[in-house]
Amino acid sequence: MITQWLNEKLNINTTDPDDQRRGKLLNILLLSMFILAAFALLSTLLFTLLGLPFAVEPRATIIPATGMLLTAVIIFFINRSVSSVGAGILFLAFFVLIVWLSDQPYELVWGRSMIMFVVPIIIASVILRPVSSFIVAFFLAFLLVVSANTNDIPINYVGILVYLMIALISWLSATTLEKALHELREINKELDEKVEERTSELMIANTQLAEARDAALEASQYKTELTARVSHELLTPLDGIMGFAEMLLEGYFGPVNEKQKSKLTAIIETTKNLSDLVGDWLDQAKLESGKLELYNYWFAVREATAYVEDITKALLKEKPIDLIIKVDTAVPHLLYGDEDRILQIMINLVSNAIKYTEKGSVHASVYMQEPNWIFTVHDTGIGIAAKSLPTIFTSFSQIDDSRARTHKGFGLGLSIVKQIVDLMNGEIQVESKVGEGTLFRVILPIISDGKDPNETASLEEEIG
């Protein structure tokens, strides 16, 4: 109920879907700014009333925080009632002003604050028109030149060039996204019209049932293919954003302080999570359309499991969990199959086990059981209720447990694993008890290309 109310308040009244999306994004940014300012203001007042020591003079926090609160409220009402474009311009101007007044001229032109001006360039492309990123970049470049000339500071031509590069990337990303969304709306509109037309025909004559059914199946296939195309188009700008953020974090465009590193790390992690979600969406679309193909070749089992262990260990963070992955001695050095998809299955199951386990251990193992080879993952996590077991492999479903609901995702991971295992003519089994843990067992047939991998030099070199 609260979520629905909040969603209504964040929306703006306009018939243009692009303007509505931009206005809602701006409102989300304003809400974040309001919450941060309110937290800073309340914390400062509380520390002052209790007489506790504070890092800075209370007035140095109270006045800016109050200003941010009032500004967020004013821009919010302008966005909802007057003009989303005007509100976006005011928000960007306020952001630039805050950064401009927060540091010395030299730091603005050559130092740490110069990096903060990257943010309005990126934001401008999503809350205004894509070309706005160039306008903001040129405006900031003008400010840098004026500040440099006024304060006898050398002009930072490298920084200006970086601003223009960021503007180009932002413009390309926003343009690609808007084009993909526009195509999606057009196709959905066409699909709605087709469905309405077919429904009307069915009401007139039952003889047209077969024709309407075929048209609906065709429309569903078309929509699945569109989903695959849109997902692929979304991955490109996401990879660009993450790559550029990593470059900034590594200091390619100048030194960054710890606070900026924290923000850049958050951007990278958020973008990676979103990229993973879009990747799952793309795999699901390929599976639904029957276009996901397997590429079998000989691969080293123990190197693969070592890779899985390295990747998933990063998810442990501060959890008191032991991660153990073992390969039975009876398992041959090489197996034949699609290594990438097998890794996807292993990483997904181990990651899920870590995600839903707060203490104890996660054990994964590979062993032989002719005519199959088996991969199991056993955790001591929250477990799965018996009523939820029949649906865990269904697309867009998640474990029906309040603790599990806190984890983000589309609910596609186990569905994709199940479909890939089916594509490999294998089987996946699950055993679980609430509060005791879960066991997943993947059974895959032992297959071969008819050659002995130990006698094929090229295969050995390829596996290397």
C-alpha cells in the first residue's frame, strides 16, 4: 500500500511516456536527496541536543541540509505541476552550485571536485534529452575556463576533453535506451491491436479460432525476440558505464579520494547487478525462443570448479560461512560439454546457496555415477518450504519466504538452470527443509565427441 502510494507520488502527469520516465527518474533523485538531507539534519540536531561530539560545527551541517530539503521540495512540486524540463534544469544547476561552492578554485579546475562534475553530465542525459549531456559538458567547460582565467590557474584541457568524452558516452547510452524503449512501445502497441482484433473475430465466429491462436503464438514469438534484442541493446551501455566508472576508480583521469572511491564502487556494483539481471533476461528470452545453442568441447573439470570457487568467494563478504568445493578422484581430468553453460549452472547454484545461508557452510562436489556425472550443492541456509518446491524452477518466481524476499532479482536464476539442464538432457533434483538447508543435485549424461582427448594435441593446447 505504501509502495503504491509512493509510486503514484513519484509519477508526473503527462501523456509523453519519455517525459513521464524522465520526470519519475528526477523525482527518485529528489527523494534520495531529501532522505539524505533529512538524515543529516536530524542526526546533527540529535547529537547537539545530547551534547555529543560532532566532526564539524553543527551550523555547517544544519544550514546546507535545510537548504537541500527546501530545494528538493520546491523542485519536486515544479516537476509535478509546472515543467519537468525546468525542474531538471534547476536540479542540475543546484548540483553544480553545491559542488562549485564546496571547494577552492584550484580543486575545481584540477583537483578532486572536478571529478564530481561528471555526475551532472551523466544525469542530464537521463532526466532531460540525451543531447543535454553535451550542453552541460560545454557549460562546465566554460566555468572551468572562466575560473582558471580569473584565478590565474592553468586551464585543464584534459579535464574538458574528459567531460566531452563522458557526454558522448552518456548521449550514446541514453539514445540507445530511448530508441529501444520506443521500439518496445511500438511493438507492444501493435501487439495490443492484434490481440484486440483477434478477440473481436473470435466473438463473431468460432471458425476463426485456429487463425487467432496462430496469430497469438506468432505475436508471443515476436515479443520474445524483441525482448532478446532489447536486452542485448541494454547490455552495451551498461558495460560502457561500468567500464568508465572503473577507469575513474583506477585514477585514469586524476586522483580520487576515499569518499569518491566509495561512490564509484557503488556505481560499479549497482551496474554489475543490473547487467547480471539483464543477462538473465536475455538468456530467458533465448530459451523461450529456442535460440539458445550448446557448444560442446573438452574442458578441464578441476580448473572449472576452481574458477567457480574464485568467483563465488567474493559473495561471502562478512558471512561466517565455509565454502568447500571438491572433485572426486574418480572424475576424469576432462569432460565433454558446454563449459560456459556448465559454469553458469554451477555459479548460479553456489551463489544461491551463499545468498540464502547466513552461517554454517556451503559444500559443492563433483562425482561420477555411470552413465552420468553429478554436481551437487548442499547448504545450511534457510531452506525452502515444501509448498514452494514445485514452483522454484518457474520463471519470475522466488522462494516464498520473508527473508528470501529481501534478495533482489527477477527470479530467473533457477528457471534458467533448469532449462539449460533440460537442454543437456540432464536432470536437476532438490531436497530441502526449512531452517536446515537445501541440496541441489544436477545429473548430466557423460557424452563424447568420439575422440580421445588425451591423444589430441590440439585439444590439450586449447585447454592449456
